[in-house]
Amino acid sequence: MPITSKQNEAGSYLNPADLVGAYAVIFLSKRTEIDAGYGQAADRMVELAAQQPGYIGVRSVREPGGLGVTISYWRSEADIKAWRQHLEHAATRETGRKQWYQYYELQVCKIERAYDFGLD
Amino acid sequence: MPITSKQNEAGSYLNPADLVGAYAVIFLSKRTEIDAGYGQAADRMVELAAQQPGYIGVRSVREPGGLGVTISYWRSEADIKAWRQHLEHAATRETGRKQWYQYYELQVCKIERAYDFGLD
């Protein structure tokens, strides 16, 4: 499947047919004003997640100074649990709670239907 | 449950215990440069959705000039289907495809687990 510029903007292409039956982890967050190491840690987590078994892809949007949403896609609940327990991820999560996030909301969801438009 | 300023920023409070078993509709989109009526239509859709049976809440984040993510939460798949078939919503969706969106990705998901942090 060719990667168009549109697909590059959102991340690598996610085939809807491939997402049905997979899992989405929705992470909505509000940052504190403490920047110390945040950008580097966030980049590292994206890089590390992509190396985990069952990782499919990620979408991330943040309003400057406002809310952010990151949605990661995984093959199974077991893959999500393994990533959750990854030592470096767990350590970064603790730092996040202490320093970087005012609050967050997280949902683990099973994808039942998926569509796209305009990504031909 | 008191509404704190944190909760106001993201939208009305979503109780994690209340979300388990409910549905999330993830809508990720990239806008065109055509503005004609978009803001008004988007506001109207948020207002109208909130009046539908089974509506729980919404979260929305957009990067200026970039990607946007809107996640709406619903009690059941039947509620989502009814909203999908709502005449005004269907008409606005058509306009969106013709004018406002370069592309979008949409997933309908069942929430299996939910947490939050910092929203006391």
C-alpha cells in the first residue's frame, strides 16, 4: 500500500479492516507547566512502544497549552498489559504523574467497526 | 460530583466506572482550507449530539492547521447508529466529505477498562 502525504501526516496508514477486533488505548491529558525532560521522554515512549509485540500504530494530537490525545492501537489486551508493565514505561509513567500531567483520562477499548475517508 | 476547573477544560466529568461497557467513537480528521460554515456546523453537531438518547459526553482536540480528534461516548451501539442516521447529522456529514475534510479515520469501540488521574 503506497504511503501518501496524507497518511504520513497522521502516522503510518491504519487499514480499517485490520483494526476491527484490535484494541485502542485512548489517553487524554492536560500537561502541567513543567517541561523538564517531557519532550524527550514522550519521543522515547513512542519509539519504545513501536518496538513492542502487538503494536499497530499511534495517533497523537495536542493543542498548544491545552489538552492532548494519544491513541495507540494494539493487537490484544495481553500486548497492552505487557506494555503497561514494561519497566521503562512504568518509570516514565510515574514521572508523568509527579511532574508532567495535571490530569489524564485513559480508556482501553475493543474496536468493533472502523472506516476511513479520503485516504486512497 | 463537583465540577472542578480541570473537568471543565476537558468537558463534563466522565466517571470511569460509568464508561466501562459503554462505547467510544474515535473520529480523527484533517481539515481542508475551506472554512465556509464549518465552525457553526461543528458547534451545531456537538449541541445536537448532546440531545440524543444514550449520549454520555465528548472530548475534542485540534492542532491549529493540523489534525483533530473528537471522541464521543455513548451508552450502546444502537444509540450510535441512531445518531449516525439522524437526518441533520447525515446532511452535515455529506457536506463535510465534500468540503471540510481532506480525510478522516473513524473507529467504533467498546470500552473495556477506564481510569483517570488528577481529577479529584
